Amino acid sequence: MIRDLLPSDIPQIKKIHEAQGFSYNLPDLSSPLILTKKVRVEGGRVVGACFLRVTAETFLVVTGSPVEKGTTLMELNPEILREAYEKGLSDIVCVVPPEISESFAPVLARLGWQHDRDWPMWSRSTNA
């Protein structure tokens, strides 16, 4: 049976998450940024859960010399972060094209971005 998350489900979900052994933190399930909270229950116990957290994908469009590009990014970064925070976002993501990922990684790191997972990024339209 699929149903909405109940507060009493959270300890079971934490155990399932820990048992998976993946190196990512479970989000704060009480956060208003977690918009969708569904669980699958079998025999009275939670056997799976899925959550949708509000986040934003970052797109950078820039031209000029490497110095000009760097300056543009340095000036845009704090403004984008400030506005995202003011709008209630707890994080933003950046998907870097493979052909520039190696050279662009140090730039992002200097700006405080973290490469948090080496997992391939997937997306899906919500239009069924």
C-alpha cells in the first residue's frame, strides 16, 4: 500500500537509509522543502519511501576570455546564492558537461561548490 508519510515512519526510514550504506545524508523530512513524502507499507511496516525536495538546477551562459568568464562567475555566484536562499531553497545543483568537468571543477570548488556524489544525474518530465 502506498500512503503519505507519518511522523512515526521516520525511524523506520532512517534504518532503511542507513542499511543501504550510500554516502549521502537523508534530508530533514520535516522540512517544508520536502514537498512529496510517500511510503510503501507491507505487513504494517515501511519497506520503501520516496521524497521530492525543492532544489534548483543552475545554468551558466557566459562568453569572453577565461578571465572574463571567471569574473562573471565570481560576481554572479553570491547573487544567485543570496536570492536562492531568500526564496527558501536549501541547495542548488549544477550539472557540468563532461567535456569541461575536469577543467571547471576547480573553479566551482573555489566558489564553495562541492562535488557531493559521483553518481550519474538523471531527470524526468512530470508529464506522464
